[in-house]
Amino acid sequence: MKKSMDIIISSIFIVIFTPLCIIIAVAIKRDSKGPILFKQKRLTKNGREFTMYKFRTMIENAEYMGTGLFNYENDFRVTKVGRLLRNTSLDELPQLINILKGDMALIGPRPPVSYELGKYENLNEAYKRRFTVLPGITGLAQVKGRNELPWDEKVKFDNEYIDLFHKYGILIDLKILALTIINVFKMKNIYEVEEESSSIDITEKEEPLDEVFEKK
């Protein structure tokens, strides 16, 4: 049912947003040099590598400049059009193609860059568990804090999402999708926050799963 919902909703979104995507593509080409799409190797279910698509929001080869993978507020690498796309999350639209290809879902843990967490085989049990489901365009971690959360916090919410899905099914997906739309309009938690250190035990839960589902 989840896969069917993902395909149906993604297909509808693609049809609806195709005219907007054409406008975005033209704006990107006129604003700066480089390709329209940004392609990056990410990890999907069971640690498999795939190519994820986004509209390009930075200058070419930005991940090898400045703060690398991290994007903080007022980052000089972000283009004028790119800033608008990031603020509205429209840069994520091409990932609808990734869903149709079977590499992603609408809701799930965000896929990390292939080398961001080190080798998949060396990850601890809690980190590996988040890879037992397809990654999503959005997820519980995104509606709880998105880029403001350190990785240990993200993993904790990712694993809570898995438990919630086993209990509530696609109802939790629909709730997260609704909360994501609200957050997009509020333009919340767009930029990363520098993480000094992390000592969080990602195998522990701060609150019961039912309370996480009921909140907001």
C-alpha cells in the first residue's frame, strides 16, 4: 500500500509541477553556469548506492569548496535562484523521479551522501536499522528539526519512524506529509547548525512512540 501510494502521489505531483519545473530549469540556466540538475551518490535501503536528483542550488563543484557537504546560512556558494529554491524546498522536486525508479519513498529517513557516514558495513546497529526501509524526500526527523538536528538525533527519529510505521502504517506517512507541507510554508530549519559534539545514545527514546505520533 505504501509503494502504491508513493507512485500515485509522485505521478500526480509530477504532472502538476511540470510547468513549474520548466520555469525553474530556465531560471537556473540564466542565473549561473552549470547543469540544471545536481546529481549526487547517496545510500538507499540496505546501504545500496544510487544517484539522487535535485535542482542545482549552488555554484558548480560547491561540495569541494568552503564547508563541503554542510550548508550554513549566508553560504556564498548558493546562487540567487538556489536560495529561493532552498527556502521553498522546490529543489527537492526531481526526487519524485527517484521514487518512480524505486530508489526512494515519499516518507522515510533522508538518504546520506555515500561517504558521509563512512562505510555502511562499519555502522553500528542503530545507524544500520534506518537503512532497513527506503529513504524519503521527507521524514519524521525532518518535521522534528530537519537540518538543525545532529546525526545521532536524526537516527533516533528515523528509527522511531520505523516503529511508528509498523504500528500505524501509512497513517503516519500522511501525517508527516501534512506536517512537511506546513513546515515548507513556514520555511523552518532550512540551514544546518554547526555541531560541536554529540554524546546522544541513539538507542534510547526520549518519549513514548504514541506521544511522538500524537504531537503537533
